[in-house]
Amino acid sequence: MLTDNAGYLDALTSELARVLPRWCDQAANSARLVSRSQTVGELRSRRVVMRGAERHEPRDFDPDEHEPSEIDMGRLPAEAATDFVGAAMNGKLRVVPAVKTVESEFTVVVDLSRSILEGFVSRERTEQGGIADAKINGLFFSAAAFFHVAARIGFQMRVLYSLDKQWRRDLGGRPEALLAKMLAGIRDVLTASRNRAEADPGNVQHFNLHTALGVPLSLQARGVIAVLSDFLDPFATYGAILGRLAGRNHVILADVALDRDRSYPVPTLKDQFRGFMEVRGGARHLEQGTQTRQHFKSAVQKWNFLAQKDHRALVTLAQRRGMRYCPMTAAVGAGKQEGFRRCYRIAAASLGQLL
């Protein structure tokens, strides 16, 4: 195993970008749900309007422009009871036009906040770095699995990357090429972010999840959106916009956070003497800098309390708004390929509920 953390991260992410397209094809062969001949079915929309229709402002009925089926029967004037045709010809009836939309788009939103790099911001490889492999694996596994399942079902694919309140979008072309481009893009952003944190530990990033969730809303997208994140940004910074997103789309939340991200080990007095409290990551928002600092017991306890509170709020919102919440790193396990197969089955089951 490499002892240099930067070299290890580069090797790990490069390997994942190389092998995952092949693992996707192997996993798909054993997943009965996925078939290239299968088209997108009618998604069970949670919105009050029909799938494929958005209500517009009411207008006067025009016999030359509108069909009788478009008349708003819930708001008929009194004269329509005695002379329906006359009311229609005299402009007394109203219609609620609808514009068809397509819900065959699938957007993978990849949150590449610095918090994903927990365990990798130190120069030397440590025990915490080894544990953090599961988080990197979970992010890559989730991205590849949800993308591959959706593409084989027949969705039109989009990928949205977001970091430090900046975003980039990839779409179009062959799904195989877009999958490879996505994995390489995640690798490049993570390694560059890690190198920047090493070169300038005082560098501060903005909380990013609000921006990542806002882009699909600004694009007026309709469809299925899989959000890949550790969801460690303060819930108050993104909860409202996540609720709005779920009101207009089918949303899947793929949580790649580790258990220790929200239940960080509380240091004891013995830990202090062993140097345990001198850390660059741990119970803190890495976006606010990665300088070496002490981990006091009270600070760790406060972090755990707030992180668990935010997590409960996230899960509650997901349940209330009909989102699918998937804790992904629990499925990763020790074996890489078997862990990916488990993630692939989660992705297939999540999309299967919508068909």
C-alpha cells in the first residue's frame, strides 16, 4: 500500500474509473430489471397534475384553438347550464391549457465538496485514510451504478458536477462514453481538490449542496434526479431547495457518508497524550479549512449532535416528500466488486419502483 496519501488517492480513483464500466456490464447481466429493449414506462408522479402535463394560466375558450375536453368544468358560469354552446361561442367558458413535458431524463448530480476527501487531506496514509476508502468507493460505485441502470432502461442521461458553488454539466453522446467521462471527471476534481487542500490548508470553500440542487430547478428539468453526496452541509443551507426539487421531480438521495462522519469517536484523556487530537480532518467541515488543530471532546460531541440532527431532518424530509433515501456506504463492504454489485442492486431497485 502506498504511504503517500496523494499518490494513493490518484491510484485508487484511476483504478475505479478504469474498472467500473466493465463491472457495470457484468452486474447488469445478473439484474433482471435492466434490459436495453425496455423503454421508460409511466412514472408514478407525486405531483397533482398528470405525468407529462404542466398547468398554465386559465384562458378564454376559443373553438378554433381549443378542444372541448380542455374546458375547465369546475368553473362553469351560470349561463352554461341553460345554453352551453352559446356560452362557449360568447367566450364565457375557460380552459386550462397544458404543455406536454418529457420525464425521460435522468440527471446524476455529483456533489464533490471537500468533505468527500475526509481521511485524504493528511500527507501520510493513516488508519483514518483506510476507513475513508469506503467513502470514495461509495461515491464512484453510486455514480456508476445509477448512471448505468438508468441508461440501459432508456433514459436520456445528464451529469452535473458541483464544487465550491460552481457547476459543470455533461450530456449527449453514447452512454458508454458519457459514463467514462463522468468517472474521469470525478477523479480529476477530487485529486485537484485534495492537492489544493495540501498546498493551502487555509483555503476555504463555500457549502456546495444548495448550488448543486438549484441547477436542475434553473434548467426547468422534469424527470428523475439522483443526488450523490455525503449530505454533511448544514441542513438549513439546502433543505428548502431540496423540498422544491422533490416537488417537481422524482428524487433519489444516494448518501455516501460514513458512520463516523456523524458519530466521530469522542477523544479521551489518553487519546490526548497519544496525539489523537492533532488532526486535519475529523469532526469539522473540511470546506472551512484543513489546518492541523486539536480535537477537543466538547467540539466532537457538538459536531456529532448537529450532524445527527441534520441527518434526521434529511431523512424526515425524504419520507415526507416521497424521495428515495439510500445509505450507500453500508453496502460497499470490504470486497470492492461485491460491494459494487450491492450498490448496483440498490440502484436497480430504486429505479424499478418508478416504472
